[in-house]
Amino acid sequence: MHSPSPASLPLPIKRLPLLLVPLSLFVVLSLFSMRQMNRHTAAATSTATVAARLTAVEMTTARQGMAGTIATLATHIYGENKRHGLLLAVEAYDLIKWETNPPPAIKHAIWQVLTTGTVMTTTGTLKMETAVMHNKKWVVIREADETFRLLDLDADNPSNGSLQIAIDEPLEILDAFVSSDEHWLAVRTKSNRAFLYDLTQSDFWREPIVLTAESVIEQLLFSPNSGWLGTVGKDSHHVEVWQMQQDGVSQKILLPPLGDGVGETAVSLANVTSMGFDFSGQWAAVGYADGTVALWDLHMVQRQTEIVPILLQTNGVTITAVSFAANNEWLMATTQQADGSPINYLWHLDIESLLKQACATAGGNFTDQEWENYFSPLPYHATCTGY
């Protein structure tokens, strides 16, 4: 059967190709118009997105600016009116609480007021949780001035399997510490040098890493997470902290002396008496001979952004010990009073606990008049809930 010729087709079908031409043009034009509309819509959406992002950035900047102003005001007001200082610090935190990385200076100013205003004290001897975890595998025994013995308690016969290690230099060995992950052995000598041994190596005793401090080392300790090694020098105003890596020490950080503009509170240039690390490796607490405790954010110091510690004042003559609770929610310090008696200070470190304690210490919210004095013309809202 032959296909029908155009002449034999009905008239409507004959005209179909003629109709398809304008239809095709209409479709092409429609598609082009739709594409143009989509481009304009996309451009408008993109502009709106950019505007929204800019608005969000502006709002964040505005919140941070207001939080910074309120936090600064809180630090100044606190000395005159403790209640107002605490409530202002709570208000400042409320402005930045959802931010992932709020400005360290603002955060520290808030913590400065909250920790100072909520400190607890107790008398007597406080049993502290030491920042140096006791290792259960290795025992270090001092044999002589320049030698020590390392016993592996996991061995069938630790005494037979022990290693006698000698330092190549004529230095008196004072003590030794093993990191909690059993990776490092640090040996303190009666000098400004410490010797670091990698226990994961079979011949670790052959080539120790030598750490040189700026003065004779009087205290040496690992952080509980084994990420840091800290040293306190004799008659020293500062602390030296080494960051530990799998293959050795990556960098040395100097926590500068207080005074000379370090911190918001003016304190004397006092000697370091004690130090401790928290269990996460973020915080280092340093005690001073004038009764001050400095809380250093090692993550911030490591980034070298703003090296400003949170300063915690006590009424003691000198700080004899500092330590963190295992849950990282408390910092503890023991001070020696003028009569020789100890007083222990405890500070909250958990921000939610600090806010709750600050509200309880303040005993309620701002009055209408107090709010107007600080925040007019902003509408009133309760700073603390439940009051």
C-alpha cells in the first residue's frame, strides 16, 4: 500500500505543516521567554539570598557589638554593683550564645564576671582530682643521680623485664612522668632541660628529645589527654607548654607573665606556683604567688588570636595547687592564708551552670527602672527565668 500523497490528504491535514511552523516558533519563543524569566527569577533569588546573607552578617555584627559593649560594662559595673554586673554578663551571653565562634575577648569578659561572681570557698584540706593521671602500666624508679629504671607492669616479670636508662649528660634526675596514653616518658632533671622518650619505639632510650626551658624546671606534667606537656621554671613568672604529636613536639607556647597589660585586671608580676590542665586539653590553669589564678584557653593561644586569660582572684597569700574536676565543670585552687591555714576556691566552668548560679546570686531580674537605665529604648524582658 502506497502512502497517501499530499493531494489526497484532507484539507485540515494538508494545512498541518503550515500550522506547525508558527506553533514551533511560538514554542521556541515561549521557551526563550521562560528561560529569560527563569534567569531574572534566579537573579532576583540570588540577590535576595545575598541580601539575606548580608543582613544576617550585619545582624551578627550588631549583636556582637552590643554584646561587647554590655560585657565591657559588666566588668566595670561589677566592682560597684555585683548584682548588676552578673545580670549584664548574662544579657551579653544571651546575644552570642548561638554563635559557633564568638569573639574571644567578649567571651572571656563574660566568663570573667560570671566566674568571679559565683566562686565558692571551703576551709580545710580539699581532696583534689589531680591533673596528672596515674599510669597503671609503667613504673619509673630512680636508681642514681643520672640513671633510672623503667618497669613494664604488663610483663610476666616486671623486674626482669625492666630497662635501666642513663642520661648522657651529668644531670641529676629528679622525677619522671608517663603520659596517660603511654606514648611519652618525660624526665625532669635539675636543670632547664627535660628529656622526652617515645615509648612506642623499641629502642626509645637511645635518642630522647631534649626540651630546653628558659629556667630550671621545678614542675613538669602532662595534660590528661596527653596533648600537652607543661613546665614551670624556678622563680618564673610564666609557663612553657609544648604541644605533643605522634612523632614528637610540634610547637612550644609561652604563657606570658601577668601584669604588663596581660588580662583585664591589673595584678602584680608574681611568680608561678602551680599549674594544671583540664581533661579536654583546652584549658590550662596557672596559680601565682599573689593569690591569682589565670585560666588560659590553649586553643585560642595556639591560634595566636588574643592571648588574654580569665583572671580569678582569691584572698589568699599564694596559690599552692590548682586542679580540674574530671567532668571539666569545676576548677579548684588551694590558697595559703597569712596564718598558714588553707582555703579552697571552686569555680564553675560549665556555662549553663555559671548562668544559673549567676541568676541565683543576683537574686532576680532587673527592675523596670534598672532596665531603662541600661537598655532604653529596648523593650523589657526577663534576664533570668524563674524569678
